Amino acid sequence: IEMERRSGVGDPRALSLQSTNNLIHISTRSKILVFYNLFVAGAEDVERVQDIFDEQLTELDPRLHVINASITSLGHPLPNIPNHMIREHIAEGGDEGITLHALWNYCRSNNNHETKVIYLHSKGSFHPSEENDKLRRFITEGALSEECANLPDTCDVCSSRMSPLPHSHTSGNMWLARCDYVAKLVDPFALNEKKLPKQYYDTDERCHGYGRYFFEHWVHSHPTVSPCDLYTGEEFVWGYYRVPPVPFEKSLQKAPRFIFNRYDNPNNCGVAPETALGRHIKDYKDLYNSSVDDSWWGWEFFWNVYLPPPSTKKVATKKQSVQLKLKMERRSGL
């Protein structure tokens, strides 16, 4: 199946809906469909981006993945895409939101716990660098791994590394997720359509997950998310600092797997625990008009910072413990 629009911007929403309807019929239920965002700036970049494309897509495992990957091609067309892959070519305009919207639509039509999706993109195609190459290989390996494909029922997003700071995200934005979780997320088109609170589209702010950084935040943005990650080493937590080489040893575990201070790095945006906690709670309210229940991963994470304060009253949950500690700090002026 090949769907191409060779010029103009048009309505990418309509194109994505058409593509999604076709994907529903051809997908193998027991295998995982890969959504791939491809960008080529110009003809001079074709050879280099072809290498990136081949590097990533040749890692698809026919035991785990639907080989008919869904590819959204932005900018200059890449000529050597296998004929069996589903293609949409958008010659002008567009960003990751188009591919994520197609993935989101697919999950809304396949809204169940067993259906999974993978999101990949041609990281480094626009800004070629060694650090982009290293991060791309690291997060691609995790997203396509057998460990993520076989994630336990207690996880609904899996990646090489999930970080709770400075906002919930996977640096580089490649991951596997369950469709019943993805279907809860806000429409990725809401960013460019300015249907989100103004701060999300008004500026690019990496420390808050605003602007173009929203897409990196998107898959972990819902208060019910139950994330897992794979990399056991503590030296890499987010950004580009100390990205591990591939292949890397994998051990799937609930995320975040480290205590708060382990997520500190030279570019940590200066996020204090109370600031990070407040941002998460505000994000859930702004994006979903929702609060968090006792099962939220953040209560465990912040409880390790705010150990139960001295009190004669029994603290029933870690949520109550964190809230009580924050209240005591405010009263003492800390």
C-alpha cells in the first residue's frame, strides 16, 4: 500500500485517518506495528539519511514486529523505501505530530491492552552529529527490543531510559507503548492547532516540555502512565550526557528506577524536588483536567526525597507522606 502526496501541505489529519484505516486491516494483531517519522531536508541529504533509515528499519524483527512499517516522509522524498512499507509523503511542512497523530488514531481504533505500537524517527537527519547518532542507536535498540515487546502487564510504556526530570520523557523520543494507554493521551495535533494551554505552544522550552519538546513529553504525559525502562547503568539519565554505546545490557524494570539525585546531570535545568512535583501535578491538570491517585509512580519517587516526617499520626500512604512533608516545609518557610 502506498499513499503519497507529492506537493502542498493540505490537511495531514485527513491523510493520517486514511492511512490509519488501512493499517487496521493489514496489521497482524500478535505483532507490533512501527510508526516511523522520516525527515529529509534536501537532495544533498538523501544518501546520509538513507543510511539512518536502513540502520533503524533493518532492526525490525519479524518475530515481534509487523514488517509493513508505517512511514511518514517529510520534506524531500527518500527514493529507496521498501515497497511493502506503508508510505505517506508530505512535501512541505509537518513535524513529528503527524506521525504521532497516526499512531494515536491507530490506538484509538485498536483500544486494548494487548495491542502495542512503536514510535521511531530519523534522529540526526536534520542535525547530523556524533551525539545524535549515539542517542539514536541507544533508544532505537530499546524500543525494538524483545524486552519491551514482552513488557509485563504492569507497564504500558517501555524505552531504553525514562527520566522523570526535568519533566517525564525519554530523551530522543523512541519507545513502545500499549494502545489502551495511548488512546487516553491528548491528540498530538492539539499542539499545532493551539488547543493546549498557551505555554505549550508559545515557546520551545526543554526544561518544561513545551513547544517542540512537547512531543518528547507526550507519551509519558498522562497521570495513569506506568513506565518501564531497560538500561541498568546510572551514568546516563537524560539528554546527551554519557549516552551508552550499543549493544547494551537490558533489564526491564519499573521506572524511574533511581532516586531523585541520580537524575541530576550538568543540564538538569535546576529542578528542585518540590518544583518537579509541582510541575507534574500542574501538567496533569492542564492537559487532562485530572489529578493523580495513590498508584501514581511519582509518589514512590518523591517519597524517597521526602521521607516520612516525624509525626504522632500514622501516615497511611506515600502520597499522604509527601503531601504532609510539603505542608510542613511551607509552614516552616523552607
